[in-house]
Amino acid sequence: MLRTIGRRVATAIPSLIGVIIVTFLLTRVLPGDTASFFAGPAATPQAIAEVRKQLGLDRSLPEQFASYVVNLAKGDLGTSLTTGRPVVTEIAARLPASAELTLLGLFLSLIIAVPLGIVAAVRQGSWIDHTCRIVATAGVSLPVFFTGLIFVYVFYFLLGWSPAPLGRLDVFNSPPPAYTGFYLIDALVVRDFETFRAALSQITLPAITLAVFSLAPIARITRASMLAILAAEFIRTARASGLKSSTIIMTYAFRNAMLPVITTLGMVFSFLLGANVLVEKVFAWPGIGSYAVEALIASDFAPVQGFVLTMAILYVLINLCIDLLYSAIDPRVKVEG
Amino acid sequence: MTTLSEAPAETKKPAASGIMAMVRHTQYVLAENPVTAGSFALFVAFLIAAILGPSIVPYDPLASNTMAALQAPSAQHWFGTDQLGRDIFSRVIVATRLDMTIAIASVVLVFILGGFAGIAAGFYGGWTDRIIGRISDTIMAFPLFVLAMGIVAALGNTVTNIVVATAIINFPLYARLARSEANIRREAGFVHAARLSGNSDPRILLCFILPNIMPLMMVQISLTMGYAILNAAGLSFIGLGVRPPTPEWGIMVAEGAAFIVSGEWWIAFFPGVALMLAVFCFNLLGDGLRDIVDPQRRT
Amino acid sequence: MTASSTTANATTAPAILEVRDLTIEFATRRGTVRAIEHVDISLAKGETLGIVGESGSGKSVTSYAVMRILDRAGRIAEGSIMYSGIDVVAADDQELRDLRGREMAMIFQNPRAALNPIRQVGRQIEDVLLEHVQTTRAEAKQKAVEALQQVRIARPEERYHAYPFELSGGMCQRIVIALALACRPQLLIADEPTTGLDVTTQKAVMDLVVELTRERAMSTILITHDLGLAATYCDRIVVMEKGKVVETALSKDIFRNPAHPYTRRLMRATPRPGAGLRDLLPLETATAPLPAPTPSTGEVLLRVEGLVKEYPRQDTNGMFSKFFGGKQKEAEAPFRAVDNIGFEVRRGETVGLVGESGCGKSTTSMMVMRLLDPTSGKITFAGDDISALPARDFATNPMRRRLQMVFQDPTESLNPRFTAARSIAAPILRGETMSRDALRARCEELAGLVGLPVEFLDRLPHQLSGGQKARVGIARALALNPDLVILDEPTAALDVSVQAVVLNLLQDLKIRLGMSYLFVSHDLHVVRLLCDRVIVMRSGKIVEAGTAEQVLEAPTAEYTRQLIEAIPHPPV
């Protein structure tokens, strides 16, 4: 078992290396003078020269890469021009906000899409099947930022059910003590139900927006996978053996059908992490996505680079977890390693 | 192994080859599936808007008129006006050209790059396969939209760079698809037979394998067009790529976003609907295209 | 119903299964299709009934209907199915669940696919037991282990925890049998249970089924396209054609005195000892007798010496795990698919290359065809060393046209985008420039040679039947007038009546065009019909070689003897 985990972790390492190399290269392809990009539009020639020395732009490329990696290992992602604080501190502070939003969105999406896909496959041709197919086809066409805006218009402006999209908490409440950084969990831990309710009402709309976005691919792959498995020969054997419908669907079909769904989760996460940035902008959510977007507008380059690197590293780790989950379920994987 | 009998599987009518048969088959596909026909019609409508747009719109998309700012949809302004008094209907129609150009350009680029890379990787194997695999894996190690953000931020805020970034992030998908299809067919009987007939490897790639994987690539192309538009719109929404005052659906939604909370919904709504329709149309188009190109669907 | 079938149906033992007037329809894109019509079958207690037919005969559909596991698109339009007095057609879900597994059970064609790939095989047997029998989990586990023992699986307690992918095809079929028989049903339906298994494994599986069913006094239905199998194991036989029952008779009667013309055709077409090529064709066909083969000049056309093909073992340890993982295994010896073989084919001869799956015969034929490079060894053709050139470059070599191949799967070997004419013309197009008319004339000539009607030349592969596709493949191989043609299981995917025609065609063409054949097959009966000399392979080595009579009538190697004994055949 440990060997399998070790092998899987080992396959993540080339990805991490690739990610680091690409993000490094991205900073070197900047048109014009890289140093003035990092120094900012308002920098003096001396400041630019300082930055140039800091970035080591006068040295050879391999040397620059070496110092880049060394800095990374020290946890140094540069400094933000607009706030003056180290990028890594800001990202660490804002990460829980993005994580809470994304995870809640994914959770909502899974509890709707997976049962929908299963029932649609089991009851082919029923209204649930048609609903599932419409959701799957239409869902991928919706731009996530557009859905967010529509929700804001309908639920905030027209119906007044949602609070103003101004972030994680309104002005009347203060954040709970930071155990996990997830307001919902932290508030529950200290039994602060007032803050919990406030945080929940703020996070509802953006989480639903993200959920709607990832609903379509998950429902589609669940339905397709279930259909394919239900037509498989071993299901015919199970039917011929007289097993109960519920046993056939849940123990035999569902577990096999989930394998492709888990594989697809990796791709879903890729989309989700991207959609996160857009949703954070619509709802003014103080996560790392909006951090990067604000930095972009101000031509503040270091946060953008730090953001891309952080997201990529997170994504590699997420994929690793998905891989491990898959290996735990599918015994065939252990053999090939 | 299934056994095959003497009875023919399909009807007795022989199929002709050539252009006429293709046209007849297209008509058959469109007639049988009204949804496909509908998406074709919609696609044509978009093309017309893209090509003729600027000449047929009632107002100049860039002309601002602060007196008429923030007007709700009316008989004079079908989609209303934005904060600078510009007619939204005209802007939406004119934006079609830019968005379609971006979509088509990125898809063509990635089809050529990814398709050929993938076929070569699947057919030759060995180092070709390994290198292309590594490139694909490295790109896939990033959340794709984030990578696009990084590329456009690094290369600069232009439309060309949006096209390049979109092509790059879609490369692994095409390369993988082409690779697995070429891999499957590499060992197929008819490829061996082609070798026995005296075809060299490059000829086999071009004349035997490529035409056979076209149907699947066709579906992928139209899906990617939709995704390319969403990508470009998303990048413009956060300020990367297309810059105001150029009319583009994503930017228009971004501009309208600020006014949603105060109730002026039309500024963001109509460009958003245009986006939706375009992507929806391309997704449906994919299935129809596959039916036309796949010879096994011909009767 | 003919006289013989009435007597056959009036069995003395009480009938356990009565199928009357059964008609099944399927809803397809092109409308409603009748899969079977007015089918009558009765099965007595303790009897073994064989349902025999070619593809499309409806034999599997009938059995699915009895178990009520038809596809969603299928429905029972007319007729009745009575099992021990229970009306199966009218039964509701609960009654059906009680019937399936407990009263009637089924085993299927592709055993590994018939088992849940991610569930331990022992647990799968347990699931069935827990469903039908009142028992605790611990007891069920015990019973599952016993069931494994009864199907002769060694170390059943260990095997309980195995997954299907870890077991061979034969083992998987035993598990499926254990699953089916776990609750001691009275009726077993075996749907082509031996297709896809090696010949020696087939015999072992069938013997096991017979032993277990006799022991428990079960009734069995054996569905197969293999007449030999049916003759060996069944008491009575039902012959089906295109969804209808054409004849029902006792096993010993049906082979000696087939009544229905279709049955007669089927019997004749089955390769059997003592029957020559022309004997396989229907009596009514007016065919010229087999032309006398020109005596072989003895000139060696193809010589293979010391041929070896090695594949490196998969390296399961990646680069990084060498740092993180434990001690690495010793570098394993590479896998030898073909291990130092040598043989000859003389001009005008047909040499058979025989063996079970995995023996290396296909790899050998690919190397001889120069589609694959050998690891070492020499291949000489008409005096020239053709193994010196790499496979990649051989395609454009002038020698290419003299060695051609007919492939096993007609569907996969034709380019789906080419019409038949284009596929046939493809080899010609590469070599010389011909005018359009000359090319067309040549295509029609070749089509005539192989018996393909000219109007089929403009069809695409998916519009052709299996036999027609096979003919296109043969015509394509002949287009360049080759000297040597390798036939790689050319009739394996064909119905037995089509096979008879194609085999006769191949022999006629060989003599008319003066070619030599290397015939690769696992079917010894077919090899006997066509080949002058036979080579038997096993695990990459040649086990026996000699003339066809020598090898097939008086084999010296033990393995060859096993192979011959394992093949069931109809009574001579």
C-alpha cells in the first residue's frame, strides 16, 4: 500500500518541476523590460535597477532559474507593489476564502449531479432523464460570470433574498476565530450561530453559481458512465442471478460507474479553479482570484505570478489526491503501479 | 467473437462516392434531426452577423451619447443603452465578428498543432510520443484558465495573445484525442494492408489515418469553439486581452456588471445571452458535424 | 413439424420448460424487428438440449427471453414460457427474482466480462447466496468457498479474494459456473460458454459442466454454433435459422438423417474427419470438381531460419520509485514471443501454422510479411534475404508485391472510408499508373475471381456482409499477383456455411493462379482440409512438423495429441 502511494507521489514530481519551469519562463517572456514590469509603472530608474539586481536579470538564464527556485524554497514569492507586503503572506491569508467557496460549490454540485445522473441512467426516457440531458447540454454553455450576475440581479435586486455581494461577511459581523479559516466551520466550532448565519447567507449565491457551473459535466459523465456500465455483461450476469435491483444498481453498477467520474473530477477541478477567479470578481469575494485580478489591473506583476504558481501547485496536489482515491477503489490499478 | 452471416447488414441501395453523395447525406442528416438543423441555421445567422454586422447595425457601436445613457430597452434602442449612451444592440452584433474570429482562429491553430502532434505521437510512438506527452502533461498540470491568464499577462494584452493562449490550453486535449485514435488504428488490419500495398508511413498517416479520425475531431472542434469564446470572454471580463472601447461580449458583460446591483440589467444581459447562444449553437453543431463526416452513418 | 421432431418432442420425462409459439420483437431505429417467431421448445427434466444455429438465428435471444433478461428494446409479443408450471411471461419482478439464480441460471460467452471487475470473486458468489438462501454472512462465505471447490479451483480460500483480472479465461469461466450453480438451480442455460477459450480449456470447461449437471440431475440448454460441440454433449438438438426453429431431433438422428434442407446444409458445411473440401458445399451447388493441383516443383519459396522475436518486460518501477521504493526486482529476462523457429514453404504448397492463442503464430506471420522486424533470424524469399531490410522500408521495395496477406477480421481490415473497389485497387494504385478504365476492368476481373458480384464494388464496408467483406480482402491480396499469400485465420469470424464457400474459393484460386499459402489457424479441422504440411507451435517454439496426415492422424508430440483429442466433432 505504501509503495503504491509512494509511486503515485513520485509521478507528481515531474509535474511540479514542469510547473515551476513554466512559471519561471512566463516571467521571462514579458515584452519589453522585465525589471520595469516588476518595478511598476511609477518607478524611478534607480528603483528599476534595484529590481533588476534583485531578480538577477543581469545573470545567465540557468543562474536566474537557480535563484528563482531557491527563493521558492524559502517561501519568497516576491512583494506586491500595491500593498507592499510579501505575496506569499497575502496568498496564505486569502486562500481559505477561495477554498471554502470552491469546496462548498463542488459539494453542492456533487450532491445534485450524481444522483441526477444515476436516476437518469436507470430511468431512461423519463422526465428526469430529459432534465439531466438538458442540464448537461445547457450547463456547459452558460458563462459562469453571467450566471453569477443573473443570480445577483434576481435574488438580490428583484427578490431581496440575498445580501449585497460584498464579500464573506457584511459590515455588522466580524470573522470568527481562525481555526480552519473556513468561516462556516469556525463559527460552528465556537457556536456562534449569528456569524454562521451571516456567513452562510453571503456564501450561498457564489457557491450556487459555482455549483451550477460544475453541475453539467458531472451530471453528464455520471449519466454516460452509468448507462455504459448498465449495458455491461457483468450486470447481465447479476440480473440473471436474481440479485435485487438496489443491489445491482448500487453495489454493482454505481461503484464501477464512479471510476470514470472520479477521473473526470480532475478536469472539473481545472474548470472550477478557473471559474473561481471569475466568481470572486462578480461577488467581490476576498480570495486569491480577486487578489490576482486586482493586481493585474494595477500592473502589479509579482502577485499574478505567485497566484499562477500557487494555483498550479494546488492543482497538482488535488490531482494526486484524486489519483490516490481512484487507486483505493479500483484494484486493477495496483498491478500496473 | 461474433460470427458474421451472409445476409447484408444494410439496405441494397449502393452508395455513390463524391461530392453529390456528401450533399445528399448532409440533407438527410439535417432532415432527420431538427435540432441539428436548427443549430446550423443559428450558426449561419452568427456568420452573417459577423460578416455583415458593422454595415447593417443602426448605430455606430463606438458612438457615445451621454444624453441617452442607461436607457432601458425601447423601440429606438432594442437592447437599451449603456453608461456612455452607446446602443447595445449594435455593439452586440458588431462584437460577433471579434468573438467569432477569436474562436475560429484559436481552433484552427490548435487543430493543426495538436492534431498533427497527436497523430505523430500515436503512430510513431517512442521519443515523439514521450516528448509530446510531456508537453501535454505540463500544460495539463495547470488549471487551464489560470494558465491562460498567466500567458496573456506575460505576453501582453492583445487579441493575438488571447488566440495563442486559448490554443495552448487546448493543445493537450487535441493531442491526446488524435494520439489515442491514431494508436488504435496503427495496428488495424487496413493499415497493415496499406503497407502491403506499398504505402510508406507518411502516406499512411495522411491518407489513411487522418481521414478516419476526422469525425471525432469534428465534434471536438465545435466544442472547442464554444469553449474558446467562453475563454476569451472570461479573460476580457477580468481585464485581460480585449480592451474597451472595443465591443466584445465579455467586456460588455464586465461593464454591465457594475450596474446589475442598481437594476440596469440590460447592459450585461444581452451580451451574456449572445455568448450563451453562440456556445450552445457550437455544442449542438458538433453532433451534427460528426453525423455528416462519419461514413458509417451513411445509408 | 416433421415426423422426426414430433417423436423427439414426445419425451417420456416430464417437461421442466415449455416454450410455445414464442415471438419476440425489438424496437430499432428502422422499426420493429422480429428476432424470433413461433418458436416451440420443450425440455425434459435431466435432459441436455442443444440449440444450434448461425449468427442471427435467434438462439441467444430465446434463452434471454426464458430468463426474462431481454434488453429494454425487446418484448415478448406472442407465446408462452412455462417453467415447472410457472408462467414466466406473466411473472412479476419479485417472482422473476426468485426464479433467476435459484431455479434457473445462465453462463455466458465472455467469462471475464461476465464478472464484476472490481469485486472479489468470492464475494460475488456470496451475493447470490445471500440473496436466495437464508444464511448468515459467515455461512455464505463458507458456502462460497465450497462452491469454488466444486468447480475444481485449487486453493479456494485464497482464490476467494481474487479479482477477475488476476485469473485466466478458463478460471473465470469456472467462477461463472460456480456462481450459476451456487443456489442449486434446476435449469442451466449455457450461452456459447466455450467461445473465446482455448481448445484444451474448452474441453475442460464442458466436461466440468456435464459432470456437475449430471451429478445434480439438472436440465441443461447448450447454445452454440459449433455442431461438433452439440453432437458431443447434447441429447436432443434444436436447429434455428433466421429466428425460426427448422428442426428438432435426437442428437444421434439429426446427424445421420437431417430432415430440413438448412440442417443438411449446416451438417455438410461443418468440417469433419473424412470430409473433403467439396463435401462441405451444399449438394445442390453445381461446382466443378476440385482441379488437380500441379505437383510441387520442390523449389523452396520461403525459408525461415532461427527466427526470434523478443519483447522487453514492462518496467513497473519508474525512475523516482527507485529512490523511494524498496529493493528493486532483478531485471527480468525479456519475453520471447517467437523462440528460434525455422521452416520452409515450397512453391505450390499450403503449409499450416497451428497453435492456440499466444503461441506466436500471428507474430511469426507478421514477421514473414515484413510488417514487423524480427529480433534475430533470417527470412529468405525466392532466394533473396528479405529480413535484412527493416519493415518500414519494405513497403516501397519491389519485393513487396510478391508477399501478400489476408487478414483475420474482415471488418477491421477494410478502410471504413473506402468503397470495395477502392480497397481492391489500392495495391495497384501504389505500383503502376493505369488508366481509370483499365483499373476498373482489373477490379471487376478480381471481383469475378473471388465471386463478388460487380454491383457490390461501390459499397462501403458497413454495407457488406461478412462473407462479402472476406471476398474483398481476398481480392485485394490477389491484386498484385503475389507468389505467397499468408492467410491469418481468414474464416475464424465467419459462419460455418460461409466458411465452406470461402475455403473452397481459396483452394480454387491457389491452383488457378499458382500461388503458395501459409495458413495460420487454431482450427485443426480446417487446416486438415487445406494444408499439405502442418507445423504445430506452442509458446513460441515448434512442437511438431510434418505432412498433414502425419501430424493429424499419427502425431508424435503429446501436445498435438491433446489438441486433437480436445476438438469435438460430429459423428462421422
